[in-house]
Amino acid sequence: MNIENSKKIILSIILISIILILLIIYMLNTNSNDEISLESLTVAGNDVESNTIENLTIEEEVEGEKIAIHIIGEVKKEGIVYLEKGSRIVDAIKEAGGATKEADLSQINLAYELQDGQKIYIPNKNEKISEYITRSSGNNVIIEGNNSSVQTEGKENKVNINTANLNELDSLPGIGPSLAKRIIEYREENGNFKSIEELQNVKGIGDAKYSDIKDNVTV
């Protein structure tokens, strides 16, 4: 009986040892998997953060789109200034160091929204001007008091369909407020008109209406 009891005790110890070894192996494997999961989560988190930063950078670049303006005359620093898209003449003057004491700002529409490549002239109190914004190569100029009208050498004033506002487009023959709004929406969606013929792409402007207005517009 004693021998049999001894054998039972030994077998019990062996079984308990095997169970403990298996339990330890299981626990080690579980901890290893947890570490892998944590590492995966960390990598995924870093990827999300990286993508977020990249997206923010792209948005900042879009929001920070610049235009170049040449400003001369009665400002403290004549030359090229770089402004945010949608800036006004008053912003260009500030960027040029401000107006001089001799500047006559009453002749300027300070709220006029600028476009890339324009040239602004700030007049002196002792002079009267009819032009203060030059476009393109300098042959076309925007007239004071009607900033979307263009005067070309040897031609009558015409409405610039790339800069005209709702009221100015409405003044064209056969163009009411609704059609004027469509012209502006087309311009905003597709960019500036490349030619006056492109007006025919605007819904509501057919051959007849185009014939009525083609001699009164320019780009």
C-alpha cells in the first residue's frame, strides 16, 4: 500500500507540473499577442496623425493662395506686393507701407477686389486721374467709378465680363439680374472667360442675345 501511495503521489506531482508548464506557456503567448496589438495600434495612430497633419498642410496651402500686385504712386514702398486672394486695394496700400501724406485716396475705390497681375496707381492730391488700375500689358485700364469697364485704345468703353459685378452685367442689352448671376456663376466655376464667344456657353445666352451684347463686352 505504501508503494502504491508513493506512485500516486509522484504521478500527481508530475501532472501538476505539466499543468503549470502549460499554463506558463499560455500566459507567455497571451502577453506576446498583447504587445503586438499595442504596437499595431501605435503604428495606426501615428498613421492617422500623419494623414491629419498632411491634410491640414494642404488646406493651409489652398487658403494661403497669393496674388502679385504692382503698386506705384503715393505709397511709401512702391513695387510688387503679395496678397491673399480676394484682397482689396486698401490691403495693397497697407502692404506697401501705407499711403503718403500727399496721397488722394478719395479718387480710389479702396474696397475694389484685386486680381493677380494688376497694377495700381495712387494719385497725388494735386492731380486728377480717370484711371488707377492697369490690367494685362497696360493697354487696357479700369476706369474710376466703373471698375469693371475697360477702355482700349481707339475703342469705346466695354464691360469686362471677367471683372464685372451683377449690376454692371445687368446693364448690358437683354441681360437681366438672373442672367447676370449665371454669368458670374459660370466665371466662378470655370475661371475667367478666354474670349467673349465663351459667353454662349452660359445657359440662356443664345445666338440672338450674344449678337446683342458682343459689341459691348470684352475680356
